[in-house]
Amino acid sequence: MKVRTTNPESQNLIKFFNKQAKANKVKIWKYLADYLSKSKRSNIVVNIGKLVRLSSDGDIVAVPGKVLGSGLLNHKLSVAAFNFTPVARTKIEAAGGKCIDFYELVNKNPKGSNIKIIR
């Protein structure tokens, strides 16, 4: 897929995902790279409330976009996203969860097992 983003950080992350997808023979990283390479108009924005509805305690969640702080988080989550609002970061950490970047997610779990993609 053609990279449509002009953000250097996004471009580096897309290249990293594609490289990891080939090296580890895992489709999840290619899937995330495809989402991040879409035009800005189709950026993904997910609220905390949606994370709560679609996950359970201790899950690892990947959001190929931005996490917003609307909603109440009542269980621990490890959330990897391109960007977090300050309110979302505070709520996730207050519930005992972690906000991590995609590089850390790939380094901890190169095979991509047990990761939920929420978009």
C-alpha cells in the first residue's frame, strides 16, 4: 500500500511495522502499517469507553490512531497507540494499565500474539 502520510514519525513507524512483518512472518504488523498509511481523513480515533466494551482485564490492545479520554476505565489494559490525549493516559494509568508505544509493543511481543486491534 502506498504511504500517504507526510508525518516523518508515521513514516518511520510504517517502515518499522513492514520490516517486522517480514522478519517475524506475522500479518498483524502489516495490518497496522496499512492502517497508519491511510490518508489523514481516515485517521482512527478511539474513546476509553470503546476500549472498555471491547476488552477485558489484562488485555493488550493496539489502536492505530489516537486514544481519547471519554469514558470510564474499570480494568487494567496495556494500550499501544500512535497518540494519547493527556486525559486518556491519566485514566489508563489510574486503572493500573500501561500506555506504551508501538516500538515497545513489538519488542515485547514480536509474534503479535494475544493483541487486540481496536479501531
